[in-house]
Amino acid sequence: MSNNVTAVYVYSGPPSALVSAVRQAAGKMSLITKQENINDSSFSMEASEKMHFISTKWPGKFIIDLAFADGTSTLTVTANLNLVLAPAEQVLRNQAKLNEFMDMIKALAPNIKANNSGIDDLEKLADLRDKGIISPAEFEAKKKQIMGF
């Protein structure tokens, strides 16, 4: 039996809302975040539960990867133990924690229908850029704002 359990959420909406939901869910579950990286096309974070020295339960570790492309974001979360052999009950516990984490994220960032007005705005801005009315830097800044980055 594998120590890893994975869940995937395909999200339609502003990537910034999904990143915010991941951060909020980690906070609500009192996860300790160790690493976080973000750029225009991806977000990654490593988080873990606090170690309880009087407990026999190993803390779960979450590897969070988020890719943005074409108005859709794909969130992949893997929970693991970093042990060679994990007791079956621990794997089931990690699955339950992962499900709780994903349910929080889905509640905080529900899928929304695509909004054509953002596309229309981008087309108008591109036309203004092409005519030299706004600079490429202004276009890029506004594009990020419209796309939710």
C-alpha cells in the first residue's frame, strides 16, 4: 500500500482566488507552511501538521501544486508520511485529512462560469496596445489584474 494519497481539483475562475483558498484552508487546519513559490503559471506549497510528541500518529505532510493555463487551474494535493511502511490506519487518516483540506478549498473557491467580459476587456486593451495608446507594460499589468493574478 502506498504512503501517498492524492486529490485533484480542476477550477475555473481567477487563479488568485484559488491560491487564497489554499492559504486559508491551510490556516484553518493549523498546517505549518514550509515552502511557497508562485509565478504567472504556477503555485506550489509544502505544509504539514504539527508534531504531537505524546501521540502515536505521525503528522501528515501536504505537497500542493497548482498550474494555471487557459482560464483553468488544476490543483493537485498529495498527502504523505515519508515513512517506508505506513500502517493502513495512518494512510486512511491521511486520506480523511486530505478530503477535509480539499473540501475547504472547494468551499472557499467554488467553480464559476467563464466570464466573457474579461476576454472582451483583454481584446480591447490589446487593440489599444497595438495602436500605441497604452504601453506593453501597462497592457501586461492590466491583463494580470483582469485575470486575477
